Amino acid sequence: MKKLLWFITGISLGVYAAKQLNENPKAQDFANDVTRRAKDFGAAVAEGYRERSTELASEKPTSTK
């Protein structure tokens, strides 16, 4: 029963947020800004991961003999 309450609460908040985004241009701008920043952050993390993977792949393993 508790899970159902949280599920309904989540749906209600989602509907409320969607209504605010449709009615309020400032809310739309804020959501777009947050989305853009999240995408920029994700792209930076992915780029750093690729660079580090390339660095590690180019290093030759050293022999312990």
C-alpha cells in the first residue's frame, strides 16, 4: 500500500511539473538550461573517459622480470 501511495505521489508531481512547464515560460527556460548543463556535463565526462582509456591503452605493460 505504501508503494502505491509513493507511485501516485510521483505521478501527481509529474503532472504538476508538466503543467508548470506548459504554462510558465520561465520554468521552460529553467528546464532547458538544466537539460543543457546536464548534457554538457555528460559530454565532458564521456570525453574524459575516452581520453583516459586511450592513455591506458597506449601504455605498454612493463615486465616484472
